[in-house]
Amino acid sequence: MKILIYTIITVIFSGCIPNNPYSSSQTEGNIYYSTFDEEPKHLDPAIAYSADEYSFLGQIYEPPLTYHYLKRPYQLIPLTAEEVPSAVYYDSHGNLLPSNTSESEVAKAIYEIRIRPGIMYQKHPCFAKNPKGEFLYHNLKPRDIEGVYEIRHFPETGTRELTAQDYVFQIKRLGDPTLVCPILSTLENYILGMEDYAKSLSKTLEGERDKRRKMAGAIYNQEIDERQNPIQLPLDSLPFPGVQLVDKYTFRIILSKKYPQILYWLAMPFFSPMPREAVDFYNQGILRDRNITLDRFPIGTGAYKMDVYDPHKEIILSRNENFRDDFYPSEGELGDKEMGLLDDSGKRMPFIDKFIYKLEKEFIPRWNKFLQGYYDASGISSDTFDKAIQFKDQGDPGVSQMMQDKKISLIVSVETSIRYLGFNMMDNIVGGYTEDKFDVLPRLKSRDSGINDNSQ
């Protein structure tokens, strides 16, 4: 399999169109209107792994690190962490090693991450308590959820401070076999003891399933059983030396080898904090029956929270009223000031009150609605490129006169992308490992159907 790494140019139009299709009540406040083209598969950060899902998760969840908004090449900076951690290396005898030690000599790498105090979670029913300090919604009965179909339908909410334990708990969740984390096999190669930890959890899970199977007999149905009575694995009772809680705001990740790339993992939603209260709350069969799950209704400390989740129509994110002070950067790369990208330096974020995403499966309707003012930004396709783009004398792209007349501006950004082309090696035409199979082109030409490249 050959993997190609290259850069693509992403072109986005942002509109300031006189036509306003929304009523005044729909435009109160600073609202951003955009689209999505398919229902997100996962919003649980332990299993979500696509750019479409991350466009939502990145606004709700906060891993320890993030990327500077303006600097290129991309630069890691602290998000909830006080600083970007540095590795401390040891050899097989426990001796401290210098930072430039070769990978072959490193037997252990320790990263200590300290979280900033005072960060609060969004208001959420999983934190709600009665005057006695008991959780209101952790032992729900049918009468308790009458009229409840989304998180916002619960009348009471609560919050609490973010702690290092929430990060430790989330890393342990990555080994939970009921979740099937897509990066587990990679992490098992580096985080100390994670492979054994994941195997122990799998063994415990199978033991519990065998027990339930024997008790239920012939009527046992694993899917129905675990939806009605979810299995909660003992994440804290099994040994896992690769992650350690130091104190309320500090935790360690211990690697079995040198792996500087772990810092970039710490900027992904996989390593976002997860409050145990949320998992306990969502692991109620009575909620799963109504599809109220962590995979659909995330909970975080980010600037926004999930307000409305109707993936067949719209997704609405609104401000997290508990979001801490965060300010727009005051430095970037060369030319940013001239482009106006530093005009908001030092201003408190977020700037937008609400994101409203509408489901639009086809590009042409989405583009036409953008031109009518329904959406604030749009990409372009080959069908609309000639009408939207014109090239200047220097060869740089710019908006056409029609776009200028509508006061639509052009933003061009460069981002990396990885694509691969896979072959079925069992196929009679393209498959096979013998020497006579190496030259595939003559055989492809003889094939009537050929191979169509439908990539965009």
C-alpha cells in the first residue's frame, strides 16, 4: 500500500450578503450559520476519529494541548495544561538520561502534565444533586424521564471543577473493549502496560458476558442485554502503570520507549477529560433506550456546549456559560497584521454566541443557499469554480465580479492531507504476489470495466 502525503488548497467563501433570509428573532446575538452533510458517527472522544466529528468536538472538549491559532508551521501550546510538558528519560536501570539520548537507550519516558486550576465543566444534569448531596439523575426510573428526549430537557443541572483525575479516567477508557478506540493498537506500543491493561479489561468483559449468558440461558441476547443493563468495567481496579494521578491537578503518562509524538496525541480529543459522573449517568439502560448517550451528547469544558442535537435536521452549539477567560492571540506569522488577523488581539473569546449547523447532503443546494444568505461560509466545487473564481495577473485566485457584487470574500488556506489507494490482493486482476503479477497495467487494460477513480 502506498501512502501519499501532499498539501491541498482549501478555498472558503465568507459572505456578507444584503439578503437576509432569517427573521430578526433568528439573528439576535452573534450567530454563525453553517452546514454538515451527514450525521456524525461518534461524539464520544474515545472513539471519534474523523474531521467532520472533530469540527464539533473541538469546540466542546479540551485536551491538555492545542495548536496556536495563527502560527505556521503548526505550534503546540497549552490549552488546559499550564505548559507543554517535556519528557524525562530513564534507562533500564532507572538512571536519568539526557534529553538527546537515542531511542535505543530509553527504557522509560515520563511526561508530567499539570492542569490549570479553576476550569469548570459546562452545566449538565450528570452533576445535578439534591440538598443532601445525592445525584438526582444517576438512578433514573421511567417516571423521571417523561418528556425527556435530549439533555436540555432535564430541568436540573450542576457543574464542578476539572481535575487531573478526569484525564486519567479518559486514558483508561481508551482501553475499554466496549468502546473500541481506533488508536488503541498504536497506544499499546508506547504507553507502559496499556496492552496488558486492555487485555485484562477484555477478559473481564468476556467473563461478565459468560455469566449473564449462563443466567439467561437460551433467551440471552447480548446486544439487548447490554443496552438495557450496560456493563461497567472496573477501570480503576486493574493495574495500569502507564498513567498515574499525582495530585488534584497533576497526572503522569509513562511511555515504555522514546516517543515525542505523544505530545501531538495530547492535542487530540482522545485525550480530553471525561468526568466519571458523565459515564455513570449515560450508562443507564433507560437513557440508552432513548438514544441519550455520550456518543450523541458530549460534555466538556470548552467554549461551547451541545444545545440541540437533531442530526437529521440541525445541530446547535451555544456558549458554555462556565467557560474561563481566554483571549485572542496577539502574535502570528508574517503578514497577519496586514491581513487584519491581529485586529482582535487580546479580546476575550469566544466571539460567537451560537453555531447553527443545518443538514445539507448535496453541494449545489448548499451553494445556492449560501448565495441567498442562508449560510455564512461555503467551499466550492468544480461545478461552481468558474463562476466563483477568477485568477489575477500574478496567478493568485480571487473572487469573480459576481461574488464581489454580493460582498463575498475569499479565504485561501493550505492544509495537509493523507490519502491512500488500496488494492485487493485476492483479486484476479490487481492481486497476487508472484513475479508475473507485478506488472499490473497490461492486465488492467484488458479488463473491460477498468478502474474508476471517484475521489474528489
